[in-house]
Amino acid sequence: MPKARPEQSVFEFLTYPQVGGDDWAYMSQSAQVRTLEMQLLSRTVLMDMANAPDFSAAVASLAAGEYALPQGSARFEDVQTVLLEKRANVRELFADWMLDAAVVALFKSRHDFANLRLALRRTLTDRPFGADYSEEGNMPPELIEHVLEEENYDLFPPYMRRATEQAVLGYYQNKDIRQIDYAIDQVEADHKLAEAARIESVFLLNLFRIQVDLTNIRTMLRLRFADAQHRQGLLAGGFVELERFRQGLELGSEALGQLFFATPYHRIVDAGVAYLTSSQSFLKVEQLCDEYLIGFLRSTGQVTAGPQVIVAYLLMKEHEIRTVRLILTAKKNLLDTKLILDRVA
């Protein structure tokens, strides 16, 4: 029978880790960000959208803000166009404001990994997964496809070469398409952590470690819910040791809260498991993970000026755009209001 808990990690923070100090080279950019932060949608607006009786009413609740549609337009396609435009705008601002090109390249690598995942799935399995590539990475999607077709991986930057080699090796062991995702996820996490350390950014290092932990919480709970025989998908590099997550796969649901009691994620696990048990849904887990990450990003408010202010705004704005799209998609598909509130409240 498994032990009640593994050897405890010692956390140097109760709720959120450090965000680093001020960098006065970012004074002007940070001042602009603080102005834009005041224009982020309030919780009241999001709740009004979620509680709206239908899709048209939810769209109308945005009429006074930057997401307002042209007069007479209320189609979901029009909403999607506006959201994509806003997302592109904030990413352009981020690239303009960030003085360190390495940080810009690091965040663009998100799209490289996503494009590589899609291209590898198509190339290795000969299945038509589509070609919904992002054009916002460091490497053009057509060049990624060309490199994979030619199998000349030396043309990739090191992080993409490692991801490709490990994904190909993992896939061909059992022809298991999940191995592509596992390999890319771990290389992406390793790359972000290594770059944050090289840049010597406390904020980025802590941000990426939090992201690893939140991914592992989701993975642990999904593997448990699916009663999966395999135990793959957990990522190394977070604040919480992997052994705790592995033990969480074996313990009963009632013991998970206690297992994570000494971590900053106790509430996520405890409340998330309770909701999952009662509703057979991951909505609350996703909502609580988002809430924790946004809380950490908002803690950059203690910094007067610095690159962390710019990064936090980028991620909070991207989250806002995803939330607006999620609510409007749910309204369009006539989902129950309670389910929407459980996901975004």
C-alpha cells in the first residue's frame, strides 16, 4: 500500500514565488502597460457575458469596449476576427516593448513547438491532421515541413532538433502518437527553463516552473479519471517533485488534498478533485489553474518597471481573449450557464 505522502519539498513561498526586482530601462514601457491594464475586462463584464440569455446578448455586453463589433454585425465569425486581431496586436506590442530579443524569441518558440507537433503528426502518421499552422513563430511553417520531409534536422534550431529527434524515437518504439506530444512537451519545458536561467530572469524561471506544476496537476487528474494504464505525460522541472504526482496516481481521491497540503496548489487539487468527483468534469480544475497563474502574473504589480510587467500583460491579455472566446463559443452552442460559470468564475 502506498505511503500517505512522499518526502516533502521545502517551498520558499506560501502562495506565489518571487517576481524579481525593478529594471528602470523599462520605465516607459511599464507605464504604458499600467495604462492598458486598466482596460482589461473586469470580472463584472465577464460575468455579465456568462449570464447573458443568449449569444447575441453576450456579444452586446461587449459593445462599449475594444471587442465591440461593427454595427449590425453579430456573427461568430466576426467575433473571431476581432479576437484574432486583438491577439496579434498584443503580441506585436510585446515584441516592440521587450528590449531583450532572446525573450521575444523564447515566447515565439511557443508557436514553433505547436507547429512542429502538428507537422510531426502529419509526417509520421500519414494522417490529414490539417495545416492550421501559426505564422508567429521563429521558423516559417513551410520550412518546418520541408525539414521533416528531407529529414535534415540540422536545419532546425537546437531546441526543435531535440524535440524532433525525441518525438520520432518515441513514436517509432510502439507507433504511439501520444509519444510525439510527450516528447515535445518535455523538450519545450526544458527549453523554457534553460533559457530563463541563461537570461537570469527570476520571474521567467518561476513562471515556467509554475506552468510545469499546473500541467502536471491536470495530467495527474486526467490519468486518474481515465484509469489509464500508462503513467506518462508528467513533466520534470516544476516546484513539486515528480514523485508526489506519481503517488497521486495511486492514492484514493480522498487522500489527494492531504498529499498536496504542503504545496501552494492545495486548493487547486482539493477543490478540483471534489468537483471532478461530483460532476465528472475538469471545468473547475481548469478554472483554478487559470486563477492561480493569473494571480502570479498580477503579483508583478509590486514591480514599478521591468520586463516581467510586459510578459505578465501579454499573458493576461491572451488569457482574456481566450476567456471571451470560450464564453461566446459556449453561448453559441447553448451550453448551460452554470457550466460556463464553473469554468470562468
